Amino acid sequence: MEAEPMIIAPHNIEQLREEFPLLHQKVNGSPLIYLDNAATTQKPLYVIESITNYYTGYNANIHRGVHHLANLATDAFEKARNKVKRFISASTDSEIIFTSGTTDAINLVAQTFGKSTLQKGDEILLSVMEHHSNIVPWQMVAESTGAKIRVIPITSSGEWDLSALDTLIGERTRIVAVNHVSNALGTINPVKILIDKAHIAGAKVLIDGAQAIAHIPVHVGYLDCDFYCFSGHKMYGPTGTGVLYGKKELLEMMPPYRGGGEMIETVSFENTTFNRLPHKFEAGTPNIEGVIALGAAIEFIEQLGWEWMNEQEELLLQAATEMLHSIEGVKIYGTSKHKVPVVSFLAEGIHPYDLGTLLDKQGIAVRTGHHCTQPLWDWYKISGTLRASFSVYNNLEEIGIFKQALLKAISLLK
Amino acid sequence: MKMGIEEKQQEVIDEFGVFSDWMQKYEYIIELGKELPLIDEKYKTDDHLIRGCQSRVWLNAAMDESGVILFTADSDAIITKGLIALVIRVLSGEKPTDIVGADLHFVKDIGLQEHLSPTRSNGLASMIKQMKIYALAMGRLPA
Ligand SMILES: Cc1ncc(COP(=O)(O)O)c(C=O)c1O
């Protein structure tokens, strides 16, 4: 008989909160209300313990020893790769490259695929709502290859203006790089439509999934994107971990990125040959405990299940949206019907820094500022917003306290 | 007799001593921020801008005939502006050498040191640095 699976992610918010030790603390004398989940999520015990277990039980370098511990560690590391593969429905483990995060993954593609294929006059298509991490790497490669950057405009609700696509995608379009979900607005973008259009024009598509991966099921096979990137720390996993998914035939033709150990097959001073995928792109000793813990984070998400998570998150999004609408002078930026639980907003006549400071005094953690999307705020002609971003462990009671804290702060600042 | 930097700091510390919670403290800072027309509009240019990532601060310094420096400043965030008002009250009207050597311990003493941490990126810490740089430069000018 098979043993009952261990409960690591209970379907009860109070019990679930018990899995996140960090949540139970006071900040400035009030119970912490953590609403900065889009920046990074907190970590459940199951993930934290996977790191402790690694260091107390089987820490060893991977892929190179014959000894017992090296085998255990290598096994756990490669199992995590397989979990990622299943989680995003890639076709083989060798399409999963571990990186230090989304930023690292995008830079990898820009510096290898981008640099080796782009020519003067070629076009890279981004959108107004990209994170700086999905702008700057492309500017750097555009600078060195002579390629040009074009930008998908948005509508006032914070959605792509799809009517512009047909003029923006043309025969010079080589790379399209856009986010799946906007970190600043919460919009879930219709990436499938864009991917199909880009492919008809012969372009390759990279999807920045940093904000999607914890909120919506991702199926790279269905999307048919060429690259998909995300960070472990935004999905209950550790910092310093990330994934680049790439279609195998593209990864095969791309030159290596960083040189070093792990990524080679043979080295001599005359001629070095490179390792096979995925190791070709993983130079040096990787973040072993991080990758193993990322695997644990995937198990955690899978046990929660998308259906339950999405139901909770939809409730939170609705409640937060209604709450903000009920306060006079508050304006929400990003009003698409398709959103993850993120609300970006401003209170009339009040600087976000002031409001954020007074919320912090009341134990509430929100993000203020430009959220690394300055071109987006230039488009809206503001300098930034306050952003409250929710996760499965937030509850409606917290939204009630958030409202009281906001009212208090606004009345002080008015 | 005119108060020096140390006396002015002590005065601010005494004023804050009566507040029993953060609300009262911030109410007062916000009041200070609202009250002061801090800088002439003509100085609100990029030349006078100190970039904190989140709130912007403009600073101007001028030396009067008696050899003391008069600071004016402004910010787009009201809490930053209130804190600026306090710093200006302490440093403005002082001699360059006194400004350069000043230890602004009052910020910590009134429990607002978090606003000087670089992660707040509100421009206050950079403003104080800039004030000292002005003082250093102006102290070298022939009076
Ligand atoms: C949409 C988006 N892209 C990229 C990133 C960069 O992720 P990381 O800092 O983990 O590399 C973020 C993180 O804030 C993000 O929200």
C-alpha cells in the first residue's frame, strides 16, 4: 500500500499561513501584512527544510564525483530539472537550463541567440509594459549588432494594443520579447496570439514569465514560445534560482554563454569542445541547494493546485479592487479583465512614497515607485504607483486592515 | 544669543519628546512639510535636483554677507519635505566649517534614522551630503 502523501500545502488559509513562519511577526508594533508578493513571495517550511536537508544530509558537488553523496546531490538536482520540465510541459529535460533568475535567463538569450543571429536593421519587438530586465539586455545587443527596438503600445486599461501588431511585426522582426504577466499592472497578456503572429513572420519569441509562473499554469508546448524565463523566488522558491526554457533545436545552435567547468566536454589549449545540453549553458558549480528547493516549491504549488489557488487569488483581487474603488480619489492603473492579484494605484494629490511610508508604519508592506517599468509610467505620464500584490496566504481580513490603514494614511496626508 | 547647530538639534529633540506615538510624530512632520515654501521656483531645475530614486529633492545654497550659508530646498513628497525642513532649520544660517563638521544626531534621536537609510532612496541622505559639499566649496571662497 502506498503511503498517504505528506500535507505540505493545506487548503485552509489559516493552516496554510502556518507553513510560512515569516508571516507571524510584528512590524512597527502591528502584525505584518505582506503585500509585496510580486517582488518576492515568502517561503513555506517545505522549501526551507529542503535547503536544510541538503546541507545537513547530502551536500556535495554534482556531476563529477563517484562517491555516494555526489550521487545523491546529482540525483536531487536532476530530479528538480525533471520537475521543472513537467511543471511547464517542456518536451525534454535538456530544454531546461538553470540560471540565477529571469534577468540572467534573458541576458543569456540576448547574448547568445541575439548576438549570433541579429544583423544591422533587424528588429526586436518589445512592449511598453516590459520590466527593465526585458529591455536593457535587448538594448545592449541592439547596440552591438545594429538591430532596432520597436515597441508594442498599450491601451489605457493596460493591455497591448493588438491593432498595432500588424504594422509592428514585419519581415525584419527577428525577436519578440514580452512578458506573460505585467509586474506593474497585473495584466495577463494574450501571448499565444502574439507568438503565432511572430512565427508567421519568421521571428522567435521569448516570454518573460517572472510574474506568471506563480499564478497561472504555463504550458510551453501549447504556447509554442521559443524561450520562456522565470525566477524561483517569485514562486515560493529561493532567490538566486531561475529557469530558461528553450526549444531544443535553438539551444543546440546557440553558442555557449559563459565558459568554465561543467559546460565543457574536453579542454585543451588548442581546442575545447562543449558539453551537451543542458550543461552547455551551466558553467561552474550551480546553485545546487537552490535548484533542489525550487523543485520543492514546484511540489508545493502542485499540491495547492491551480484551481484552488486561482479561486483564492481571484477573491483577493476582487476584494482589493472593490476596496480601492470605495476610497475617494484612488485610481487603479491596470484594469484589464485578465489580471493576477496585483493592484497598482495612486491616491489623488499624494506622493506614493508618503503613502508607502505611512503604510509601513502600520505593518503593511507594499511596493512604491516605478517597479522597474519606467517606460510604462512615462506612457501614463506619472512617475510610479503604489503596488499591492497578493499571494495565496493573504486573506480578506488583511484587505480590511489594509483599507483602514490606507484611510488613516490618506487623512494624515490630506 | 544666536543658537548654534547643537542647540538647534537639542530644540528639535525636545519638540519631538512630547509625541507619544508615530502618528503624532508624522502628523508634525507632514505639517512642517506643508507649511514651508521652501525654494524659489527658479531653482527647481535639474541643476538643483538630487536624485533619490523615489522622491525628488531640489536644493539651493547661497552665502550671505556675514559668511553663513542659507539653504533652501523642496521635495515632491511631503514627508521628505518635512524632514528637509528640520535639516534646514539645523544647518541653515551656519558657517561653512560648522556645517561640514556637523553630526546630525537629532535624526536618530527622534527615531527617524530609517529615513537616512539608502534603501528608502528618498534623497534625504544625499541632500545632507550635498549640503556639506556646498559648505566645503563655499568655505574655500574668499568671503
Ligand atoms: C516581469 C518581470 N521580469 C523580470 C523580472 C526580473 O526578475 P529577477 O530579478 O528575479 O531576475 C521581474 C522581477 O521583478 C519581473 O517582475
